[in-house]
Amino acid sequence: MLLIQNGYIIDPKSHREGKYDILIDRDKIVKIDRRLVKPSGKCRVINAEGLLVSPGLVDVHVHFRDPGFTDKEDIMTGAAAAAKGGFTTVVMMANTNPHIDNTDTLKQVLEKGRETGIRVLTCANVTKEMKGIELTDMETLARNGASGFTDDGVPLMDEALVTEAMKRAARLDMPISFHEENPEYIGNNGINMGKASAHYGIQGSSREAEISLVERDLKLAAETGAIVNIQHISAKESVELIRHAKKAGFNIHAEATPHHFTLTEEAAITYGTLAKMNPPLREEADRQEIIRGLADGTIDIIATDHAPHTNEEKSQPITAAPSGIIGLETSLALGITELVGEGYLTLRQLIAAMSTNPAAMYHIDAGYIAEGGPADLVLIDTAADVTVGNYASKASNSPFTGWKLKGKVVNTICAGELVYSCKKHLSKKI
């Protein structure tokens, strides 16, 4: 058994907030009360005085590069990075090699995930070999454990195919997620068409690349009734389109990444390839609208798009280096520092976007704190200073390395087991 005493709980699902003790037996929470006495027998006690106790974080957009690209990351190291970042559940993207478009690969990654200590789930592909031509057997993949469907990394351009994919996902009551970048509007990916592209003397990526596909897929979502997730939003126009679609009652969800709510295209000039990502960092007006979307619920999910690459890959010229940055170990602190610390979001709103809401979209039994519920928790010192670095990930491709942030993960507990512990921390009252 495990007893967590004196922690300050925030649970967006039940709206419980305050100082409580939590008793865990095996993988379940068995009792929550203002004051619990340590039970007789073997029971570990964690004194959470001054710490925030949140549901374990849930990231529904990670790349663990396994199988096929394990020089960048693998499922074990990705899970270690997740646990250090406070995540107890992650959903992998399916752009591995081989792709997760078949049951053999699906079962392989899920089996590896069960060895990590956290909950590693995965999407399956929408199309075979991510070619955008032929749909996968979505029904069979769902029966064998896929959590949703996406060809993340590649936009789906065939409208008839997307329509049919949405219809199938709707019948399965499973989310389908879209990477919205129309190549017709992209000269060089990963860099905004504007100040950043001019700095490098390249064409860059226009905001129309995103807007055009967001418009299409919101229309198709309205027609099909599918659970549609618009991934890693970068443009202010996309936020407004999603705002209108949600007000109309469609089953739309939207992700924002920490880098898109923190940085602008100026970072691509300052940090070079370490700030190159798809879709690219855009302008300050876009960043502010993403924050406004998080505050009013238009954007209901914060997802890292954790995308590890080797130092050698990121050392290439701006047009040759791959897009993407790691994010699992910086996401929470960036949320606390840039959103809560600046007064844009409350802690409850941040936890909802990083835990409760993504779990609900994927129908995952996670993202809440309740008696009889999963013993997936993260204990956070919201006042602690953190210097970004010393990553558990294999990769270190992040513009945030060396940044001073607020918010330290002290303990991560998954299924009642302590999967991460930071013994050196500074505890203060929340």
C-alpha cells in the first residue's frame, strides 16, 4: 500500500480541490479523505506537504521512433522521459518503420510498452504505408488494441479517402487525428513563410498550408460525425475556425504544443534547426491566439509532439535537417511558467488540458483522481526552479535547453508504482 499525505489535490473531472490524503492499494485509489491514518501492515508513506497532486499527465502525441529509428529514441527511453515529465499515459504516433498499419507491428509496440512502467498506447495508421492511397483495416487494428488513427507526419490529401476514414472512425467511436499541412503551400517545411524564411533566404511554409486543410476537415467532421482531432495548431485562423466548429456542436478536438504557445518564428532565427518543426513557429499574434484558444477551451489538449532526432541530423543545414523537438520533459514546466505564471490559465485548466481532456478524447481510464480509479498521479512542486537539461530521452534536440523555468516533477506514480522520483526538490506552499 501507498499513502500520500498532505498533498493539495486538483482534479478537474470531479472539481475536487484542496488538501487531502490518498491511500493506494496495488493499482487503485481506495480512499481519499482530509486525514488518513497509516494502515497497519506494510505501507509506504509519501509526505506531499507543499506539493500539488494531479492526475498523471496524458500525452496523446509522441514519437518514440520504435521500431525503425531507435538511434533517436526507443520505447523504453521515451517512457523514461515521459515519467520524468509527469506523464503516466502516452499515445504513440504510427510513423515508425515498419508503420503501425498491421497487427504484427501494433502488437509488438504494445508489448514493449507494457514493460516500461507507464501506459504506452499507440495509434494505428489511417492509410497503408502512409501513402494516402488505401485505407488500413481500421476495424481489425481497433480490435487488436489501437487507440485511434492518424498518419501524423503526412497530410491526407484525398478528400474522398478522408471522408471514408472519418466514417469508419465514427462507427468505431474512435478519434482520428490530422496533420494539417498542404504541400501546395510549402516551399521549405519547418520554417514560417515570413521573417524567418527571409532570414534564411528560403521560401518557407505558408499559414495557408494549415488553414486550407483545417477548413476541409472541419467540414468533413460535420458531415460524418467523427471524433476529429486537429493536431499541433500553429495559425490564429485555425483557432478561429475550430472555435466556430465547436460552437456548432461538432465533435472536434484540438491540440497545442508547448513550443507553439511559448515561441515564435524569432526562435527559428535564434536557435536554428533546434526550433525547426512542422508546422512551423509563426508570429506573435498566432501565439497569442493559441493561448486564447487554450483559455476559452477552443483548444482542449496540450500535446508535446515529442519528436527526437540525433545531434548529427539536427546539425545539418536548415533545409536539410529534420523537423521536430523533444518535449516530454519540458511540457509541464513550460505550462506552469508560460501559461499559469503569466495569468493566462489556472492550474486546473492546465491539468485538464494535459490530463483530463486528452484521456477523455481517447476513452482512456485516466486523467482523474477518485476512489476506485487508477492510481496514476504526479506530485509537483509548482514553485521550484528548474534548469532545463539532463534529459532522460536519448535525444536533446530542444531550444529550451538551459532555460530557467518553474515547476518540478517530484514523483510520478503509475498503477500504484513509483516510476519516477526526484529526491532533491524545494517544497513551498501552493
